[in-house]
Amino acid sequence: MVLLAVVSFMAWTTGAVLGFNAKYSFWSVLLVAYSIIRAWWTGGILHRYAQNRPMRDGAFHRACGTFFFRLLRLHLLSALILGSSLYVAEWMMFHQINLGVMLGFGSLFGLGYIFCDVVLDYAKVRTVVEDRRSMVFAIAAGFRFVVRRPGAVVRLYLLNATIGFIGFGSFALGYYYPVPVGLPWLLVLLLLVALGFVVVLGWVPLLFLSTQTAFFQDELAFPGYTAGASVSPPDSPITEVVAGPPTDGI
């Protein structure tokens, strides 16, 4: 969600600098591409977490395609809220608006971020687990789930955020306070730190999705529950070529 907020802010800022009448800007294209990719993979990953059992290649991509357009609407809504909020904040700082007004807007931005990072996440979980088709009702269901369990939701969010903060903080310390070694080894260490940072950047969102899915199923269903069809399509032909012909159990 932080990456989505940054990309949204860059898209709005670039549009303001180059003019809103411009057809495309680099950050606008990047924002749309990120939302599409994230929406595609989120459906399959959430479905895998919800089923709590291995999925074949065909079933995973079928789940991605099933929930793609539903989750894309939620991602674009997050981009709109975060991007517009950050753009207004940048405009207020540039024009030196009254401090009281900026504090009030900061409070609204915090509520908007909580809405995007908590309510919409549970809306995604409920969309996949309960096979919801209306995103309006999915957002309402996610909001009800959070409001009725505020303590447990906040504790889980803070636990995940703490784990992510420790992961990012350790790599940040390794980057800004490198070990006093020779230049070749220093470059190797910086490369390892950069690769580790990328791994953590991809792992933290998966941590949030997996724990939120497990928490939702523990509260309102049971582990492995999904409302969608459980029939798995056959694997792609390339899988049979690699695995060889069937052996009938021999």
C-alpha cells in the first residue's frame, strides 16, 4: 500500500506539472500497470491462502482471472484516495496553508490510509473467500468486519507492521552503516542488502494477506473455506510434457 501511495502521488504530481490535458505521463502509466499486476496476482494468492492446500498452475491462473476485474476496482479506488490525498498535501505545503488546516487534513489522510490499508484489504479477502461480485457490498462487509472486531484487527495489523518494520529497518541499517571492509566486499554486501530489500518488499504484502485471510476464516468460517467452486482444471500441456505420461499409479 505504501508503494501504491508513492506511485499515486507521482502520477498526480506529474500530471500537475505536465498539465492534466496531457494524454499520458510516465507515472500514470506506471500506476495503472502496478494496479493491474497487483490485482491479477492478489486474486490467485488469496484463493491459495483461503483453500489452504496446494494449487496447480491452471487453478491458480483461473482464480487470478476470476477475481481480476473485481480486485482491480478496489486497487484503483485505493490509488484514487491515496494519490489525491498526497497531491492535496503537497499543494497545501507549497502554498503554505494554515497549520490548523494542515493538521486537520493530516487527520483525514490518516483515516483514508487506514481505510485503504485495513478496510479494503478485508474487502479483498471477503471478495475472494465469499466469491462476492459487488465491490460496494464487499467494502461494506469489510468495514463491518473491522468495526465489530477493532481490538483484534488493530493487534494483527500492528504485529504485521512491526515484523515488516524490523525487516526493512535491518536492511536500512545495513545500507547506511556498512561493515568496514574493502571496496569489493562492500559492493557485494550492498548488492546483497539491495536484493534482500526487494525480497522483503515482496514478502511483507504476502504476510498481511495470509494473516488477514486466516484471521477472517477463523472468525466467520473455518480454515480452508471458500464459497467458489473447488473443481480444479487440468494443467497446461507443458506440464504434461515435463511430467511425462500418466503411470496409472505405478
